[in-house]
Amino acid sequence: MAIRLKKGYKRTMNDPLLNEPFVRLFVGTLIGLVLGSFTTMLSYRLPRKMSIIAPPSTCPSCGTRLTPRDLIPVFSWLIGRGRCRHCAAPIGARYVMIELVTTVAIAAAFVLLGFSLALIGALIALIAVITATTIYCERRTPH
């Protein structure tokens, strides 16, 4: 059954559809995947004192610039079987693990908090905690 909106009607944060748990879970998962990729980039670049804006992402082994096809969170790693599409060098599972942990945490925040101002603070806090924890664990782990 299609939902028909009255002329001039706009969806708001109080809209019943936006407050459905499944909708919040779906949106939270999509945003979680994107922010998971961002968190992975932060945890790699910040300890190396690299800019988080430029240059674009590259393969650490061959230096080839990654295309949008290579940057789809989780799925690019799975489709490529954990290897660079250009040089076949292994890509550590750390990337996909950070993306998955971030996705689950952010999806949970969306379900629990809904579309609210508190959600924005929770997203910032989750990204900061996951990034800091990743950097801490990698510094403590011998390579």
C-alpha cells in the first residue's frame, strides 16, 4: 500500500514512519557503513600525522588511488577477497572489522535514540571512541 502525502506535506522528525524501528535500523546501518569507512580512515591517518582531507585514499602497498568502487564499506573488501584490486596485496581485516563495529554501534544508536539531537552527539562520541580505541590497540600490539 502506497502512502499518499497531502499536497505541501513534508516529512518531519516526528513523522511516524521515521520513528519505525526498522526504518531507523536501515538508515542507521547505511550511515554506519559510511561512518565506519570514515573511522577507518581516521584511525589510519591520525597516528601517522597525515591529512584527513587530502590526498585521496590509496593502496598502502602499490600507491594506486582508490576509486569509489574500491571504497564501498565492507563489500569492496569482501568482493576483492581482502586483496587490492590493482596489485593483489592483502588488505588487513582491521579495515572491515572497524567498519563493522562502527556500523553496529551506529545502527544501535539510531534504533535507541531515533532521529534526535542526542543522536548527533552519540555519533560523534562513537566515532571518537572507536577511533581512539583502534589507535590505542594498534600502538600496543607489536607489528
